[in-house]
Amino acid sequence: MSGAVTDALVERLRAAGCVFAEDEARLLRSAAGSDVELDALVARRVAGEPLEYVVGFAEFCGLRIAVGPGVFVPRVRTGFLAERAVALTAASAVVVDLCCGTGAVAAAVLAAVPDAEVHAADVDPVAVALARRNLPGGHAHEGDLDAPLPARLRGRVDVLVANAPYVPTREIDLMPAEARLFEARAALDGGPDGTGVQQRVAAAAPRWLAPGGHLLIETSTRQAPLTRAAVERHGLAARVVVDEEREATVVIGVRPAR
């Protein structure tokens, strides 16, 4: 592709409000098999469709995670959650990713610790189908929260991670158009204060965690005290960790060893 055409593509994307136009142009070119296909992909992007839906994947923790329309797109900030989960995962550990969406966090853990037994679960069948693509060495289950997990995992999970929806209902309409218009509302809506699903995760955790096992929940700085309190109400010792550069906040709970 000539420099002139490339420059025109970047300018077209920039005019549509794409802040990282050069990077997006690179990804769109790599996803297109011809100039005709490239033009169709760019038209979708310029119309406001999330880049990840257009190219069919999201870059996450060094992996290409398959995504599809309506499914929650893995965020850069969630890389912090994945990294903390990896740091707590030993070889042969049992790891569960609840509200897994595309299974991005589970995939990052499995890539870093291939010997781990990794399970992911989500209520959205479309998301679960994608998670199965992204977790060829893991297990993806369809159902509400922890309901579809194999009973044999009770009391055996070393790391339970959840990026549950945590946007307060009244704030969804304030989100960027790419999220509120294209992603499933159920993947965003955390209830009145944003912690509704998180509280359900915290309540479920003790029946799955092994003694000394860890629960990790992504949240926001503002909501962290509420998330931490929910975790502590169910008998786990909790702390808050923050990555300011990525504006990422995670509450980590640990089940007492005895």
C-alpha cells in the first residue's frame, strides 16, 4: 500500500475522532485481505463501531483475544487484574474466571502458567463461545455466575478472579458511545451503586476457594471501599491494590488457611 493511501487512511480515521489513528490504520490494514475489504472495514470504524469488533480481536497482555459484536471488549486496565492473578497462580493451581466475557483474563493466566487448571464462566452464550476459542487448553462454562462450575471444584480453587460489571446503572448513559451503544448492557450494568454483581461474587467465593485461596475483583477507586467491604463480609481478609498509570483498581481477598 502506497504512502499516499496510508496517509489518507490515517487522516480519514483521525477526522472521525480516532485518537490513535496510526495504530488503528495498521490494525485495519493487517485485517483486510484486499483494498475493497479494507474500505469496508474502515467504513465500519468511521461509523463508530469499536475497532476490536471490526478487526475481530483485541490485543491483551500480549495475546490476540477473539472478540465479537455485543461482547465486552477487554480493557487495558484489566491487564492489571490479569497480572495480579498470574502472580498468585502456581503450577497446577486451579483458577476460575467468573463473568469471563471473552475469557481474556483466563487466557492470560493460562498463557503464563500452562500447567494451571483454568475454568471460565459467563451467562452470555456468545461470550462463552468466544472464551472457548480463546481457551483451547482451558474450560469455558455457560451459566449464571458460579452456577455452571463443576461441583468437584468446591473448596479447591486457588485463584478466583472476576471482572464483574461495575458501572452504576445511572452512569451507563454517560459512557463513551463505543461501549454504551455496542456492548451488551448486562456486561456493563453493576446495579445502583455498581457493586451488585461484585457482591454476588464475594458471597460465592468462600464455597469455591481452597484454604489460603485468593479472590480478585476489578473495581474502581471510588467503589473500592464498597467492594472491599463486600469481600470482608464473607470472611476474607481484603486489601486494595492500584495501578495509577492504567487507572486500574483490584480488591484482593484471601480465605484464611484454617
